[in-house]
Amino acid sequence: MAEREVARGPVLIVDDSEGIRAYLSTLLRSWGYQVELVSSGETALSFIEEGGTPGLVLLDLMLPGMGGVETLERIRKLDEMLPVVMLSVVSRASTIVEAMRCGAADFINKPFEETELHGTVSSLLPLVRVPESISSSGVRSDERIWEGASMGEILRVIKQISDTDVTVLIQGESGVGKEVVARAIHEHSNRSSSTFVKVNCAALPEDLLESELFGYEKGAFTGANARKIGKFEVADGGTIFLDEIGEMSPSLQAKLLQVLQDSSFSRLGGNREISVDVRVVCATHRNLPEMVSQKSFREDLYFRLNVVSISIPPLRDQREMIPRLIDHFVARYGAQYDRPISTLSDRLMALLDSYAFPGNVRELENMIKRVIVLESEDSVLSELDGSRSSYSRGRSNFHLLLEEVAESAGDLPLREVSRRASLEVEKEAIGVVLDRAGWNRKEAARMLGISYKTLLHKIRECNLGVAG
């Protein structure tokens, strides 16, 4: 890719964790950015007051002394236009609302995906240079991920529409690689030299998502102390990727439809029509036709988005890809973390080959990353052995239920059979998601699409643990 010049100064990283600062510094430098590191809000303010001119600030929310939000407010008084991205393990909507209304350009939850961070940083601050081994997404290019039959057909479609601006709807389960496909659409298009902007429609409350997409004028609401440029303006000339479009509210769906029809919109609190030239790519794990029939997703918007549809099969349905993906991730993370590249053991390969991968490609990637970083297979082997044991127990319970049905000669009511079979399925599904969420029950409830209270009830009902 061609090299691009930096428009403003370095990225200022503000975090009290030495490990996080070192990690972010290494990551951003590998992408071509200059970096300045400070450990407190007070030091960050001193840096700016004494003439430091960062082009972007990555600001931890939970700082000792002067907290992240107060630091943000003070930065805003020094420089209204300096983009500040908040980083935090806290994901409460009220916290996000407070940060965004104080002038944050974006909010990223820890732990974050490297591609998500790269997309945010590159959309707010042009790159100094992109090494040839790094694509605009920050991911090492490897054509092997497109070698499977399903992914090869998807790549063929991507190349076929490369010289058009048609909207694309990408569908598939969580973790199958919808963002990888979206970035490939951008990189194969005639917009590849322009910006790729990702917006996760499920990550923000409705009012914040609207201001994130379309921006706002100074004074549009309490706390709007400066004009904010929306993601559609940032993506002008390039591509905007609307992830989890099925989570968008009906009122925002109507405004998005207008943008798609007229290629224009107005910022919140503003009257001036802003015209943009943006290609729209959307993704969802939800069944949009079913949502249309239930009146929870606009039919006219669905037809406008679904000009070209790409469906990505789950990893369990393209198992021939597993060895290729393993080789890809081993090489990628071995180089990134400067670890010796070696082959995986036969035992681990056998377990991976038989695993169902409910988290799809993302789950496999995280497993391989863990092996490379820790230089040990032990934790992944333990996890896979545990999953296999759990699956075996589940199968045994189903067999016992079938035997009971046979032995009762029809005396066991079908309704009771259905109830108990359903409970076993729920138990397995909830157990898998809880394991993936590290037994963070609020995160597991979000992943399952149920309330926290319902999850606690299910945990007790399925005897999965003590609910608190």
C-alpha cells in the first residue's frame, strides 16, 4: 500500500498501567504511529499545556487522582478539536453517555480487538506509514484464508462488485469474520485509498449512536461544547461499515434510509444539509427477514441494504479451513509477538479438529494467540478437554432420557420429554457462553440475548453454579 503522511502529532497514551502503555505503544508503533506515554491525567494536561501537540489521545477512564472524565473535560478547555478516545473495562451506558457528552470522539471497551482499535485510530488520525506486511486494517494479509470453497466464492463476489458502489449486507454468526469480509470489500474497491470507518450499532445507546453517525453542532444539547464530526463525514469518499445493523432503533433506521436515498443529512442541532459520498456495508448475526415480518426492522431499509448479500457459514461447516487458519494465526502472532514459530502438537490439532467452535473464527484466533503469547498449549488443551467432557455428559443425559422414554413404554408425556430435552440444550448452550465470557454473567446475558435476571434463573434451573 502507498505511504500516507501524518496530519498532526503523535498519539498520546494516558494509562496508569505500565503493561497497557507498553502494549499500546508497541502496537501503534508497528502500525506506523509516533507515540507519547504518560501515566496520569495531570501529566497529560502538563504535556499539552507545555506545547505538546498530540494528534489523538487514548485516555483510560479509570485513572488515579484526576479521573478520565475530568481529564477529558480539562483537555476540551485546552483544545476543543483534539480527538480523545476513551478506553475502559467499564461498559455501563451511563458512563459511555457521560464520556461522549463531555466530548469523547469514541469509546472502546477493554479488552479490545486490535482491528477495532486500528479502525478507530486510523479514522481519527492519518497514518505516518503502513508497512508493506500490514494492510489498512492492521491485519497481516494472507491469501490462505480465502482458499476454502466457501470463502473462495465470497472473494469471487467481492472482486465482481469491486468497481461498483452497491450496498452490501453481510450475514453470519458472531465471530465468523464479517469485519474481515467488510474490509476486503473496501480494499478491493476503487475507494481503497480512502477511509474505512467501522461503527458497532450495538455498542451505544440510541441517542449516542445518532450523534456518532451524524455528528452534532455546538450547543445541540447539554455538554455539546464543540462541534462533533460524525462517522459518515469521516468516511466521505470511503466506506462505512455498520456492524450489527439489526440492533438499530426504528427512528435511526428511518434516518439511515434517508441518507442512503439522498446521500445527505444534517448534524444534530444543525439545519445545513451535508452531502457525502460513502459506500455502505452492513453486517448482522440476526435474521433480518424475520425481523421485517415482525415489524422490528423496516422493509424498505432492508431492501435498500440487501442489494448484494454475502452469507458467511460458521466454522463448523467449513472444517477444511481450520488447518489453514491455524497456520495463518501461528505465523501472524509468532511474528507480532516475536515468538518462535512452531507447529502445534498432534493432540491439540486433533482436539481443534473435533471442536464445534461456537465462537467461530474469532474463538480459534484467540486460542492460537494464547498459545503463542504464553508459549504453552496447556490452557487451551485444558479448555478443549473440559468442553469435550461437558459435551459427553450432555450426550449421556440425552441417552438416559431416551432410555427412560423407551422403558416407560410411552408413559412419560411428550411434553415432559420436550421440557427435559430443552433444558439439556439450554444447559449446554449457557455453559459454553459462560465459559467464553469467563463467567462474567452480565456479559454472558448480553451474548445470549436475555436479561441478567433470566440468566441467573437459568443458572439455578440448570444447576450450573451458585447464582448471586
